[in-house]
Amino acid sequence: MRARDLAEDYPLVQLTDDALTAARLIAEQRRPGVVVVDSDGRPVTVLPGSQVLRFIIPGYVQEDPSLARVYDERGGAEACVGKLAGRTVKELLPVKDKRYELPRVSGDATVMECAATMARLHSPLLLVSDGDEIHGVVTTSHLLEVLLAGPAT
């Protein structure tokens, strides 16, 4: 089985898209993240949901999660989500020198190549493309399903 056989359609967001809309897309569709493309539709990076959380949760609370207990659940959540208002997807991404490598494989990549790339990059998504042609995305859950099923008989 090759990566193009595993690839499924997946939502793409542009760098200039609204950050709150991208976060809602991740949440409402229960996605581990989204693929970010530039204005020409070329893939740039993956925005994992964990990076959205990293953006909205104050650094001191990330360092000491016990401090989160002082937050009122509703008010604290509204304050955190409010950080997304008026922001773009680009602003959610780490600074350029710390930006994630694009998790990508060719359509001919094997299941094990896909797994190795995802493991190396700690990415919940893997873009499958040949040149400018995007075949789709492979998610960790789909890849694990294939691996756990064992060899086809």
C-alpha cells in the first residue's frame, strides 16, 4: 500500500485565514490539526491543535499547570479564546526559525516510510503530494489502523 492510497481529503487553511476559524475547524471536526498553505495553495506547514493551545494558554500556566486551577472555567476559557480574535493562522505558528518542518511524503511512499516520517517529526498529520499536486493527508489514527490490521491477505 502506498501513501496516495491512504491519503484522504483534508481541510486546508491559508496563512492569512482567521485563527479563530482555523481553531473551530480543528475542534468541530475533531481534527488533530490542519495543513497550512500559502496564497498560491502550496503547503507551508501543519498547524497542530497543540500549537493552538500553546498560543492561547499563558506561558506561566504551561510551566506550572497547577496555576490553571485559579481560573474560572468559563471566564478563563473565554479569555484564552479571546487571544485568537483578530489573529491570523500565521500568527499562531512558531517564529520562522522554530517553525515545524513540513511533514510530507511522495505518493509512492510506503506505509513504513509514512510512519517513520510522522514519528521523526512528531506530527499528527502527513501531507501526501507529488510536486504541486496534493493527494491528501494521512492521519496518525488512519496509519495506526492500517498498521494494526497487519498484512493484507
